[in-house]
Amino acid sequence: MISRLRGQLLTRSPEGLVEVETAGGVVYEVEVPLSVLQRMPAPGAAVELRTLQVVREESIGLYGFLDDSERDLFRMLTTVKGVGTKLALQALSSYSAHRLARTLAEKDVQALAQVSGIGRKTAERMVLELWDKVSDLAVSTPAGAGPDTARAQEAVAALVALGYSFTDADETVRRVLEDGGAESSEELIRMALQRR
């Protein structure tokens, strides 16, 4: 099983197909979601991908991601009946991993059904099977998030650990932030608990 790939990025196509040459001279063709492709360096630069190798009777596919949470979410998506690797790539091309995890945790079937190839029934099945499994990914801080976002994510995670549903915790923390005044994540948690 190939779980990581480090080397020089040779090519990147607009469809999400990249080629990476390792130090040993082996070139791997890797499919990546468009949300990952947008964050990859220009050809010629060094790159490290977290990969998932999918072996089927008729083919072997290698899928690449820039961080573990993207790969974990992709793996979870492919466990849902009717969602294969193509549909999982499409979902992660339409939404960042963090946003997609939030969509699942919030049971937003309508947002999922916006993804090309995902109908309402498939979206409902995805929510039913994954909403409780993605809460860690939904509250994790996305790359490039500011201190307010990190503080909010930490507060939501704490409230979820205390037994709140993700949706209630997220909504309460957002309301507290809109009113202002929380200087630390501890204060944000305290203020959110006072509102419940």
C-alpha cells in the first residue's frame, strides 16, 4: 500500500491528474480533487502527498491529498454504498474537506445534492452513514485559518465533547462571536455554556 509520495511535481492537468517523480526515478500518476490541485505548487517544485491506493479487479488507482484529514474523509466517503472514488473526488472537488465535513455534520442534504453526480437519495445516505463520524474533521482548524477561527473550532470541539450536537455547538459559538467579547477559547466556551 502506498501511503505517502514525496518527489518532484512533473505535470498537473486541469482535470486533477498529476505526475510525481520520486528520488528513485519512478513516476507516479495520481488523481487529486480540484480543491487539492488549487493548492499544489507549480511543476518542478517538491511535493509530498498523502495517498490512498485503491485496488479493483479492473484497475489500480492512486489518489493524493495534502493532509491526512482530506484522505480520511475521502476514505470515509468511499465506504458509503453508491459512492465510489469518482463521486468522492467530485465531492472533495466541490467543497474543501473541512466544509464537506461540516456539511455532513450539519446534515445539509441540499448542499450535498448540489455536487454533480450526487442525487438526493445518495446525499441522504451519506448524511445518515457519516454525520457522526466526521465531527472531528468538521471542528478541526482548516489550513490558513486565523486565530478567531481556531478559537471557535476549539470551543465547538469542547462543547461537542460535553454532549452538545455539532449543529447546536456551532450555532451557539457563532452567536457568541457575533456579539464579541471573548478573548480566549476558554472564555468563549464559558460564554457559550451560559447561553444554553
